[in-house]
Amino acid sequence: MTGTLLVQAQDIVKRRLCGNSLPVQLFSNLQSAETDIYNLLKRTVEYAESNSLLIIGPKSCGKSTLIKKVVSRVKKNENAAKNLLVVNLNGYMQTDDRIALDEITRQLQLENTIGDKVFGSFAETLSFLLQALRTGSNESQPILFLLEEFDLFAQHKNQTLLYNLFDIAQAGLTPLAVIGVTCRIDVMELLEKRVKSRFSHRQIFICNTWTFKEYVGAFKDCLQIKVEEKKKKAKWKIFLAKWNKNIDMLSEDLTVLEILEKQFLISQGLSGLQKLLMYPVWLLSNQHPLITPADIEESAKSLFADSKANILHGVSVLELCLIISMNHLMIIHDNQPFNFHMVYNEFLKFSQKKSHILHNYSKAVVLKAFEHLIELELLKTRDHSGIGISKIQKEYQPMVLLVENSQLLEAIGKYPGCPTDVKQWAQSSIV
């Protein structure tokens, strides 16, 4: 029975972390914004008003979560749940107006209606789609167009999609709410004059002003489960009491608090916290029914892992020695660019004295290893001469190392079977 209860609890938390269900509490500083958006959508649904709105704020401040919360609140009304259509578009996915129109058609389930019809313009096609949604009494269903990454739609040719959506909203023939979400504060400067003239100029600016104490509260909010979320059976209540007590203990654990503080300093957004908690929740099983500080610590290690340090774990000993040579050159010459010949000479100083641990590599082999490091993006070219990199022989092209000394030392410490002499050489420029 405990296994079934655990699966139910796990399912609730998984849905919450994946964004399929919303946190119990929304950020306190977004409540006024939530009310404004709710009133706007309510007027669209109940009174067939058309509106447009821009929500502006930095990434991970809760813009998308806020809209999901409002839409779910509006749909609690039986009439709204039946009639309100939501079309989600994203500037990263719908990269031009034709793709956006196909996605609108798909989400409105009008593929069969549009069939093989040929339209003269984008506006004509969009008008036909909206006309097809009219009921027998000529009343249209209210539609919410949600444009994520709104600034990317402003980069489309002639801004045709934005112009037509705002034009229809302004005309008021179809109950339409257009909500754009963006992190660019200068987004209005990107709009053409004709588009700007049809926009209502409603803007809501939001930002995340969480304190660390509130962030820990959000941590508990993501994991704790209220009894109301499932049937109030005695066994379920007992299980939840144990589950929630464990979450309270986690929120007071020093190791967990240290990890949460690190994540808080990196990003105060809810998405970063959700990523941190996904792995511990996925680990739960009958043998491991409660989340432990060790689970969160393991998740943090993978989340905070240095990508460049991970790449360094996979390079050969020769390539590692070349990186150490470059690192020494950067230290000696005060971060000035170097070229292959300088690296090769530095490498020779070491390889000639430590020939017992390194093969006698030819210059061509070392150059090939050098080029592989460029492909891995561990170093890049830098041109200060104005001549152009392509006109300089590759052995003499100025390069800079993209690996920090701390990253190199960390990678060498974890490198499997790294020779002791190489480790010592990395820690000192003396061969």
C-alpha cells in the first residue's frame, strides 16, 4: 500500500516540477499582475472584448508561470473552459510567419477546414481561420494568442503576424486576446509604426524580488503536498504527514541550505529550482521512499558540473600536456595570445626531460592534437593585426586559451591515470 501512495505522491510532484501543474503559491509580488491579466482575459471571455498586452521581465522571473496560473483560473468558469481557445506560439519555434500560421491552424484543429484552399495573403488566411470558428449564431469563440519570446516575432519580415493579430484585436470583430511575453525592455522600439499604432500599449513589468528565505519557502512549496490534492483517506494522511515532515527537515538541513543558496545566487527563477529537484524525485522507490540531503547533493553535482572540465576528462595525455603548456604561456605572458610554435617549444621542454612518460611525438602529430583542441573550442583565434586570420599560416595564428587555471587543475585531479609528473608540471611552471 505504501508503494501505491508513494507513486501517487511522486506523480503529483513530477507534474509540478515539469510545469504540468502549478505551484500551490505564486510569487507574492506577482499578485497584482495576476489580477490585471485575469480581468483582461475575463472581459475577453465574458464580454467578447478584444485586448492586447505585453508582459516584460527578466528570464526566470515567473512570466510563463503567471500566465498559466491565470488561464487555469479563468478556465474554472464552466463557460470559459468550454469556449476559450488558447494558441501558444514561441519565437524560437515559429521562426517565420508561414510556420506560425501552420501552427495556428494545427492548434485550432482547422487542418481539414482549410484543406487545399489557396489564399492571396496572410491576412486572408488568418481571417478565414477565425471565421471558421464562428458558431451558427455568428458568435466567435474567444481566443487567447500567447506569444512567448515576443521580440523574435518582431524580427519576422514586415511583422505580418503581429500586424494582423493586433489589427483583428483592434477591429473587435472576433473576441481576441493577444499576450506577448518578452525579456527585452526595449521591445516597443522593435515594432513597426503600423504595428505599434494597432497595439493597445498595455504593458506589465514584473521582476523576481525573492529573498533567500522566500526561495527556501518555494523549495518546500515544490515538494510538499496538501491533503486536498488526493482523497482524504487515513493512510494517505499518515503518509503525507511523514512526507511533509521530511521536507521540513530537508529545508533546515545545512547541506541542503548551502546548495539552495548556491542555486539562488546563480538564478532566482523557479525553473532552476525545479531542475535541481527533478533527479531526487525520480530516484524515489519502495526501497528509497523519502528524499535525502545526499540525493539533492548528487543532483547539484550534475547541475553545477563544469562543462569544460568534463571535456578535459576526455582528452588524451598529449592534448592535456598542450593545454598545460598554453596555460603556462598565458601566465608568463600576462594573458597575451600565443601560437602553435610557442606551445610546441614549451611542450618540448617538458617532453625531452620526461621522455619516459611521453612518446616521441612528431611535430605533425602535435599539430593535429592542437587542431583537435580548437575543434573542441578549448582555444580560439584572436586577430589584433587587422590582416585577417585566414592569411596567416595556421602554425602562426594568435590563439587564446578558453580554460581557466582552476578548471585545468580540477580536471587533472579527476583525470584517470594521469602521470604524476604531468600533475606536478600543471601546478608549477618549472619543468
